[in-house]
Amino acid sequence: MRLGDIRPLGFAALGVALVSACPTQAVRAATVSGMSSGVVFDEQGLLGRFHAAFAPDRLPRHPGLNVQDEPEAGRCGTPLVIDYLSRREVLSSLTTQIIDQYLAYADGSDTLLSAEGRFRLSYLREGDNAVPLDDLDPADGVPDFVARVAAYLETAWTVEVGEVGLRAPPIDQPVDVSFRRMHFYGYAVPVDPTKGSTRLVLNNTFSRFPPNDDPDGNVAGAARVTAAHEFRHAGQYAGSRWSEGGWTEMDATWAEELVCDQVNDYHHYLWGDSPVWRPHVPLDGGQTGTGSYDDAVFQIWLARRWGEGVIRDYWERRAGAPLEAPLASWDGVLAPRGTSLAASWADFIGWNFATGTRAVAGVGYPEASQYPESTLHAALYVYPSQVSGEVEHLAALPVQLNGFAFLDDQLLSLSFNGDDGPGPLALALHVMTTDGGGYLETVGLDRYNDAEVVVRTPASELRAVGVVVGNGASSGPARFWTLAVDTIAGPPSPPAGHLLGAEPNPCNPATWFTCEMTARADATLDIVDARGRLVRRLWTGSLGPGSHRFHWDGRTDGGRPAPAGVYLGRLGTARGWQGLKLTLVR
């Protein structure tokens, strides 16, 4: 049955069913119903959001604004649908009538059954909700736009259900899909809460949305990610009936990257309250008070660290326990994997720091170099120095250490003193070296949340060091910490030898090699040919500090004249080998 054209079930029954599955929303609805003035204000705000999405000409206009002005395109409309259904019973009949009309299902003049028969796409060729009518590839009477969306939806099903094992919508009939002109990418609407079925409504052109990286263009990219995103909402509803609040949007945005990682539309959201750009904002904070679009990296990290099965297990757990706190469900699926959210928090906050110009190949997110860089809590340039702060739950505060140019081979010494209160804090160390490399470490803290750490890379080889302090608790007050940074003498450098030159070069046949030692050490001076084969060993043994000269008469170890060609004088010490090219002419 279709929501909107079968009244015995209708929106009212769906609203009650959704409220019973979402206790938080039920409490919110009950609170609103007990505040008459609040109902009016909240009701007008809700109705205004629907007007903005579907009929912006019905919004009040400020003086000086052109009546044709329209709001910018929005994201997913499913949260607005959920919000509406959760409090439909306390809204006025006029408001529900208007919103029900916006959400009512309308058959298009044409339909297309997708290749595998899983989706039935209904579309219009005329009017405001008409789709682009180009029919070239192939010219088969079906608009290319509709045919491609059908293919994108089938791909989403194949990846999300077939490959990862996420729950599918009920398969007794195809999922209904329609198109309309609106300021959302798309949205999902429940059809039958007893079965867990939904229908999907997608934008009719996918124009006016932010650019993306899809090689087939922005419209194709927006349509692809919407197919993956809204189909994921259908799978969520089939399991836990959207009992997770904004975490459903985080999951659906992760599904975009899972199904079509070439598009990267989610990169736009990372500039919001994401743990990458604003790590000091709790993962369940920001505008929603739960996870949301900008937190998709949380599930990207989880899937990279423990495989996509951890995501599948989470949503299956939610289906069986929809009243469990969403964050508790994560601990429930991480426990069999030998960890918890708090215990693995240092790893997550380290990944979120290693982005942008801080990205190091092979460390953290595969697309880390394309992500923004987190805002810093502090940056240190002179040592000794000290910094402190308070880190909220499910958040992090990054400190960056710089200014190593004059520290030579000294080592950085870190003294971390964390809040002694219950529950562990988290500490991650991100080291970037002058050769473009680097590494990420999680630092073990003692039972008092303290640690003493020496960065093992000499200061002369450091580009920057990130020290990220985190609080992986799922709730509770902010935790205080202090970080002191100083330098200590590094281990003495091993003696080094330098091959300064050969004179003459080219030679015919004899030449003199000059080398210099920084201290007494064992050294070897060889002549090798262009293929690396030993021709003559000029010296092996101990050499004192200072300059030394060695003569080569152009002969091999066997006493025969070496043929004309290119050779290499090679000096070896405890620090390795240094070569000097030499040309022998005859």
C-alpha cells in the first residue's frame, strides 16, 4: 500500500508507529503538546521548513527580496519526514493537511521497472515535476535520466545488501520511486510500519546542488549518492524503524562513499561540525545533538579498522534492540572485537588529525589529503612549553608542535597529565618528517591518565608533531589535562665519513680520492664498475678524524688494467655508503 493514497493506514497510523519506536521523539511530542504557545511556534517552524522545500513561494517575503528568490538546495529530506511523523498527532488539522499533501504519493504518467525488478520508477514528462527528457543512450523511449537513476539504485542494492549484507527492504513488491521538483536531494517515506516498507522520492533534475568529483558530471554524481543515501534509509527503516535520530544520516552518508566513492559529495559536509574540521565538538553534538552528515568519517573509520561487517552488525543489533541508546549499540558490536568506543578513541582522533597537508601516505583515511585540516587548540614553537585544556566527551583537542630548525638531533620529551576522574582519556601522536613521511601512534595512559613519551625521531628530521588529546566517554563532563613539552639530548650520532672528491676526474689511469671522517671509525673504500661489481678495494680498517687520501692506479685487485669506462668510488661507514662517479679513459 502507498502512504498518502490509502487513508485507513495513512499518516496518522505511521506517526503513532514511529513515535512508539522512538521514545525520545515521543517525549518531545508530549512536551510540545503540553505547551500551547510552544506548539504554535514549533508548528509554524515545521510548516515553514516544508514550504521552503516544496513551495518556497508560500514563504513570507522580506521587503526588498525578489519573489522569485528561492532557498539554496538542501540535503536529505528524510529527517524532516521523521520529525513530522513523530509529532503529527499534536499538530493542527490544517498543518497536517498541507504537509500530507506535500508528501502524498502521485503516480507519474510513465513507469520503468529497474533491470533486476527491485525498483518501480514513476515519472512525468510535463509540468513542474517533469524529468529531463533526453533519450539518446539508448534511444528506447525512456529518458536517459530515469534509466540511469534506475541503474544507480540497483547498484546501491547490490553493494549495500549483496556485498555488505545490510538489511534489504521487504521484497514482496518493488520499491516505489518517484521524482519531484524540490530543494532536497531526496527523501524516504514509510509505507507500512508493520512490514518496514518505504517509498523513495528523488529530485527531478539534480541541478543546483554543490559540485562533486563524479567523472560523469555533477548531475550524475548527485543522483548516484542520492540513490545510495535514500536506499540506505529504506534499509534502516526495514530494521530499526529510524530509532537512531541523526545517526541515520551519518550512516546514509557513509553509504554514499561505500557505493560510489568516486563522487566525494560528502566532502562538503566535512567543513561543518565534523570530527575532522571541528574535533572539539562532540560526535553527538552540533546542531542535531546526534551524529549527522558531517560525521560520516566515523563509520568510514570503523569500516576501515574492523571491516564493513562491523557496520552490518551494528544495524542488525539496532533492529533487535531499537530502544537501546545508539552509542551503546556501538560498544555492543565492538566488544566481541576486543575493544570499545572509549578504548579505540585515540586511533579515531589520530586519523582525524592526519588530513590535508598533514596527510601521510598509508596513514589514516584513504582520501585524507582531500579533507580539511582540524582547527588547533594550540601551536607550540619554543621549548620548554606547556599547554592545558578541557576536552568534552566524544571530542578531541589537537596541539601541534613546530620550530625544530635549531634543535639539531635533540629529542622531544612529552609529559601528559590527565584528569584522574573515572574513565580513560585518549592520546594520539602524529609525527611528520622532513622527507615527507611520518607515522601515527596511540599512546597508552596509566590508570591516572598520565604518560611520559619521548618522540623517537630526532628534531632535525621532524616537520611537525601533532599531539591529540581525546575523551572517548559517551557522556559526562569535560575532562581537564595538561601537556608539558621539553627537549632532551638524543643518542650520539655514529661517526660519519664523507667522500669529498677524486682528482683528476676523468683519469688516465691514476687518481687520488679524498675522504673526511668526523671521528675514528671503521671504513671501507671500494672501486666498483657500472654494474656494481667490485673492481678494487683501496682500504678497509680504522680511520681517525680528519682528511685522508687514497691512490688508485687504474688496476683491478688482480693487478690487470681496468678497461675504460664509468666507475664508482664507494665509501662505507656505520652510517651507510656514499658514492662518487669516476670516469677512466685510456
